[in-house]
Amino acid sequence: MQQLDLFGRPDLGSGLGPSSLQKNAAEFLDHCRNSRRLAIHTTRAYTSALADFTNRIGLDARPGGVSREHLHEYARHLGVERKLK
């Protein structure tokens, strides 16, 4: 059976399962849903944003490998390509 990443897509990683970044994102989303009991629309928005971010920097990224430049590039993406402020 093929493993799925935290966004329900086939895991295309190394075959070792989700990356640490994906695991951290999944834990954060679980915390938002279960501990913080955030609204479903909020958790959907967070899920979408995290999926977009991990796709932009690469699915195999590790949390310690996310640089300030990754974050700046993603912020530019949101402002220019997605026209968000």
C-alpha cells in the first residue's frame, strides 16, 4: 500500500515516509485541531498554506534546512503570484 503525505497525496519522498518538515506540519495541524480546537476553516487554511510552502521549497526539506531566504521567497510568492498581503 502506498504511503500518503500529510496532505493525502502519494508520498514521493525517499520511500522512508514523510519528511521531518511534513511530520512537524502534521503535528502542528493536529495540535490546531485537537488542542487549540481552531475552526475548520482556519485549519483548512493552515493546511493549504503548509502544503503550498512545502511544495515551493521541496517535499524533502528538513525543518533545520529551511532558511530565512526560503521564507522571504515564499512571502514574495504570496505577495506577487497569489496577490496576498
